[in-house]
Amino acid sequence: MPPALSDEENGASSGDEIPFRGPNAAPQEELVEEEEDEEDGVSAPDEYVVEKIMSHRFTKEGEIEYNVKWAGYEKKSDRTWEPEDNLETAMAILNEYFEEIGGRPEPGDTKGKKRKGRKSIAADAEAESAPKIVKRAKKEKEWSPPPGSWELDVDFVDTVEETVDAKTGALTRYAYLVWTNAKKTQHPLTHVYHKCPQKMLKYYESHLVFTHNTDENGDQDDKDTSMKSDV
């Protein structure tokens, strides 16, 4: 508002001071009301915007508080702990924090420590219902002697032994066979005679011992040649 004119300029007496009013000035009563409004009015409070929820904690009374980072304040010291009631206008950011930690915090959670996200119930059910494939080691088929003749499958007869049959208690002779695939088996001698007689014949021939008779002059007498087996 401009300053009032002096007595000499306006020719007024030194009594009452008359304020200056221009041609567009508002009525005096309205000016007074505007001045009163400015003096009595209260300025609007400062508004702060929640940028992110950093962590949470529980008080001794069991109330939850959230560590709030405010928009425009990057220092860690500018963060504050706020009760949930103070975050009613920032529910979207609060719900985002719940989703990040796997749900609304419960009493007993580690102070300020975020929990790992939990899989949804639907995902767990799907995982349980999914078929489980277990790979098993391929079991080698147990080898057994082929049916029919064994002449082409037996490499040689290793030995023949006489032992007590565990079932009958009688002395029984067994032949031990070595097969062309390097397998070794034991069978009753009578069974081997039937399956591979030629192999048994070769076994006996390999164990033959020949003796020759000589006359007084040391000449060999072929007519008295004999042979015997050590079996």
C-alpha cells in the first residue's frame, strides 16, 4: 500500500489523517476485511510424499511402524518411523511393500528385516500335483545259459569236482564251465554231458596221461601202449 500524502500537499489540517484512495481502490470496509483475513489466516501445513517403505518394526506395545523414505530426501537420517495410520494416503506404496516381503508383517518378525517372497498357494498346489519323474538306474538283466546245445557258447570246461549236494546230502560231481562271454557257472556233470559233450571230451583228453612199455633192449613196444586218465 503506498504511503499517505503530507499536510502541505493535500491542504488538510494536522488533525485527522486521511488515507489515500485511488480511483480503482476498493471500499475502505473491504480493505479492512482483507487485512484481517491475512492476519488471522493460518498457512497450509507442509506436505511430504512417501517414496518408499524401507523396513518395519514392532514397538513394545505390539504396534507396527514403518521406516519411510520421503520423496526429495535422499539422506538416511531423513527417514522416519511412522505408524500405519500416518500412511493412509500412501496405501499403494504400503501394499507394494507387503507384496515385496510376502505379506503383511506379523508380530515376531525380525526387526526391520525383509522376508523372502512366498510362493502363492496356487503355485504350491500346482507343484504338488505335477507328476514327479524319477530316473532309475537301468538294471542289467541277469545272464543265464541259453536253451538248447551249449557247444558253441561254452569256451572250455575248467574243472570237475565232487562235493556233497546241499539238498540231497549225496556226493555229486559238478563241472565248472567258462563261457565265451567270460561268465562262469557250475552244473551237475550229468547235465553237462547232455548239453556240451564235445567240450567234456576235450576236457578229458587234456587230462590223459600216456605210458609206454619197453623191452630188455630199451626198444619201445607199441603193442603194449596204454593210456589212463587221472580223473
